[in-house]
Amino acid sequence: ILYNTAVERVMEDSGRAVGVRLENGEVISADYVISDAYGYDTFKKLIDDRHLTDRLRSMYSKPIDRMMMALHVSFGVKMDLSDRPNAFSLFLDEPIEIAGDNCSIVNVINYSYDKKLSPEGKTSLKVMYDTYFSYWEELSKDQKKYEEEKEKIANRTIEAIERFIPGIRAAVEVTDVATPLTTKKFTSNARGYGSKEEFRLRDTLKGFLNKPMTLKTLKNFFVIGHSIGGTNLYGCAAMGRNAVKKICKKEKKDFYSS
Ligand SMILES: Cc1cc2nc3c(=O)[nH]c(=O)nc-3n(C[C@H](O)[C@H](O)[C@H](O)COP(=O)(O)OP(=O)(O)OC[C@H]3O[C@@H](n4cnc5c(N)ncnc54)[C@H](O)[C@@H]3O)c2cc1C
């Protein structure tokens, strides 16, 4: 494992993936290449455009802007909420403004069920909102405004929860707001999947089978991960596992897993 090392290009020879070139120019040769990078990067930057089907080309022609669950507002509160449900939706009489959107439902995840996520008598909570990537990209040009907006959103969120759980505002000990830019910084996942209109039932079903994607014109290359329909953490892990299983089959080796 090479940390803090980005792959810039998948190397190919006679229609086969034969390794990767890193950002620093170093080339690592390989018998197989598996890309778990963000789909837009895999298809538009790492491999040659001629390997894409028309559909893939159109799906990844432009990253999408509206992102689901992309704004994460988390609180550590000095309050025991273990008598409340693991997840609940608060329907607000007066909507709150969140990153330019009018929001009348606040969905709260209550992590009380996991004792490792907060000390005794305290609770971790998270609220997620949909948002526009471009909104945060624009705001980040002015770091002060970006930070102020995060603070406003945290305040509005906890005030909304206060309407249902009196006293919670004063009990907040830790606050964290992660935006789509935070996700991009830490995982390179930027603007969601390919366009939703192009995502068909067939893809969803394929996603449930957790099959890695292969391309007709580039042998020994696999694409896995949530950009190509991997169903969450477990589905993406299974896609990786299935890619290795396929390689074992090709190499006529037994596949074992614990
Ligand atoms: C905002 C958000 C909320 C989510 N919420 C949930 C949830 O509640 N439950 C759930 O099950 N799933 C959730 N998911 C989906 C889940 O996070 C993903 O499906 C899962 O993380 C995919 O795991 P992965 O290991 O395939 O990819 P990732 O976790 O994306 O890991 C890919 C890795 O590849 C690295 N990388 C990218 N490009 C390159 C490159 N060019 N060179 C080298 N390395 C590179 C990245 O740095 C990263 O470390 C969420 C996703 C997002 C974005």
C-alpha cells in the first residue's frame, strides 16, 4: 500500500492493462489493474476514451451537481438519548435554510446504539442533507464565508432539534460539519455518480450482484466501487472480493476467503 499516492494513468499494452503510472511519474507494472477510484476519474482520466461505450461516455460526460446525503452535520451532546429511536425525522412547522435550500424535514441519526461512539451518558448525532457541489465549490473561494456557512448550518440544525428535544442546544460539546468538499478531499469522491437518467434498473440489479465492471477493449482491467453501482460499504467490499475471485479463476487458482 502506497499512501498519499495518486494514480494518474492506467498503462496499457496491446489492449491489456499492464500497470499504473503515479502522479510522480513512477510506473508500477502489474498483471491486473483494479480501479476503485471515483467513476468520473476512472473513465475520463485514468483510461483512454476509446475504451468507453457510448453509454459510459454519456454517463460520465459531466459530473452531477446535486448530491444526496452530501452535507453531514454531527454533534456530540452531553445527553443520554438511548431511549430515542436510532433514526427519526423531525417535521418542522417553520422550514430552515440549509445551503440555499428550504428544508422542512430534519433526519437525525442517533448513534446511542453503539456505545463506542460516545462516552457514558453522552450521544453522537448526525443529520444529513442533500446539497449542490457547486454551492460549496463557489463558497470555498472565500474560506471565511465557507466556515461561516458551516457554522450557520450547525446552529440552524441544532436549533431545529431543540424544538423537539429541549435543552439539547446547551448540551452540545462537539460539532463537525462535513461538506462535499470534505468528502472530495479525503476520498476523491466528488460529484456523485454518472447522471441518474442513465442509471437503469439493469445497473441497480447488477449492483446487487456486486459484479466488477470489465471493458471489452481493455483486458485485465476491473472497475469497482459505488460510482458503478456498488451498493454501499458492504456492496463495494463484495465487488473488490469478486474482482479477486475472477482473477483467481483466470489464473486457475483456488479462491479462499476468511
Ligand atoms: C457522502 C456519502 C455518504 C455515504 N453514506 C453511506 C452510508 O451511510 N452507508 C454506507 O454503507 N455507505 C455510504 N456511502 C457509500 C460508501 O461510502 C461507499 O460506497 C464506500 O465508501 C465505497 O468504498 P470503497 O472502498 O469502494 O471506496 P472509497 O471509500 O471511495 O475509497 C476509494 C479510495 O481510493 C482512493 N483514490 C481515489 N482516486 C485515486 C487515484 N487516482 N489514485 C489512488 N487512489 C485513489 C481514495 O483516496 C480512497 O481512499 C456514502 C458515500 C458518500 C460519498
